[in-house]
Amino acid sequence: MYQLTNVTKTYNATKRKVTALDDVTLTIQDGEMVAIQGPTGGGKSTLLQMLGALDRPTSGDVTLGASMLSKLGDHKLAEIRAKEIGFVFQGFNLIPTLTAEENVETALAPLGVSGSERRTRARDALASVGLSDRFTHLPAELSGGQQQRVAIARALVKRPEVLLADEPTGSLDEETRDEIMELLEGFWREQGLTLIIVTHDTAVARRAGRRLHIKAGKVREV
């Protein structure tokens, strides 16, 4: 479970202070599927960084399970990201010189998994997203939808408790968008994931059981 309590995040910009999150208090239960929407610059990315243990608030507390993320050191935060949180991005973030299998394996390297087990788990993960015939393909040899499937396999191969998706369908056509969302929803149901999606697409947001809107750093339920 996530618990955010009076979370504020400010940045010092040129000649002014920017408040990206403004006294946000929020609970996300284990196993929820949550969509987050809002205008550009409203705080969506900053909120996702807090949930992903990528940044700390200026004030307030962020807790994931028994871990108070806002108080932990960099090494412990990196460990939580490596083990407990999977990330999927709009731009796929695949390494262009690595094959699909090798890209998925990169998520297991920080966990000390042996080479043979990494290969087995990477291939199983790729098969689970429908890419059992694409193990040795480079990202440039894959369509956008296939690259996003590789990215999903990479996020899930470490068996996280939380999956954070930042505009996961933003670069895709409508048909491929729906295929990717069905895939994510399937994993959410089957694995009991906490799935949090940031999206500009209302059709994507409507698929979630819970919708949040963030504007000027303030979060409200939709």
C-alpha cells in the first residue's frame, strides 16, 4: 500500500519557486489499478517520481508497505526500485544495441540472478507478452507495439509488486493502444499488481477502477 501524507515538492526555478506537488495526501491500496490525468506541468511526472522512489518530497512522507521512501538513503531506494517496482515509459527506453532478450535481462542484473536463470526468465517474460519469436531482434527491428511489449516484459521479469506506467500508449495507434492495455490489465489481474498509469488518453483512464486528476500540484478523485 502507498501512503502519501502532506507531500509537497518544490523546485527553485529562475527567479521563482515552483510547487510541483502541493500538500498531497493520498492512499493507494495493494492491487488497485489507478489512472492519473492532468494538464502538462500539473505535477503528474513529479507524483510518479515519488511513487517510484526516484525522488524525495520537500516535506511530507511517502510510504510503500513498511518502507518510508521519503526517509531512506539512495542505496536503499535503489534496492526498492530494483526489486519492488517495475517501470514502463512512453519512449520504451530500450537499449538499441541489445536484443529483446538482453534488454529484458538488464532488469535482473542488479538482483544477482545467474546468467542461465536470467536467460530463462527473460525468454519466459517475452513469451508472456507474445514475443517468443523475437528474442534475438534489436529494437530497430521491432514495431512500436512490439518494443512496448519488450518494455513490459522487462518491467515484469523481476516480479515486482508495483507497476508504474508513464504514458505507456502515448506513441501508439488506437488498435495497438488497446492491445497494450489489455496486456497490462491481464497482468494486473493475474499477478495482483498495483498498477498506476499516467495518461493523457481518457479512453485509457476510463479502464481503471480509480481515476485521479492532478492540477497545479493538487490531487482530486474523478
